[in-house]
Amino acid sequence: MIFNRENIIELLHNNVATVTFTKVNGEERTMKCTLLSEHIPNATTTNGKVMSGRKETANTVSVWDMDKNDWRSFRVDSVKSVSLG
């Protein structure tokens, strides 16, 4: 399945999801993450959407890592799978 940035962001604004991707160093990582404001301490929203405050590009997505309780990002082209929960 091919993932695009808009689909991933929309999914994460409405759910907690598990994203598996390849890190820049080649390691595979599985991350439970979201953009749901109720899971993000001191979340800042614009037009109802959570803003990370991190620099993003057309190729990256910044998300709230549920296990590390901090912002993390991944490259869209490195995503292998996305599942709810």
C-alpha cells in the first residue's frame, strides 16, 4: 500500500495508530502515535488541527509518540505500514 502525507495526517488527527517505518540509519521502527489533542500535553491547535511546533516538509510527518511522550517525525516515503491502535 502507498501512503501519502495527507492520508496519514488525517488518520492521526482522528486516531491513535501504529506506524512502522525505516529510520534514516536503516533500522525499522514501530511507533504508536497520534495527533489527537486529548493525548498531547499542552497541545496547540489551529483550525482544530494539532500543531507540533516542529519544522515539517512535504516529505515528513511530525507526530506525538505515545510511548516516549514526545514529538517524533518520520519520512512518508519510509512508511511500511499503518494500523489503528
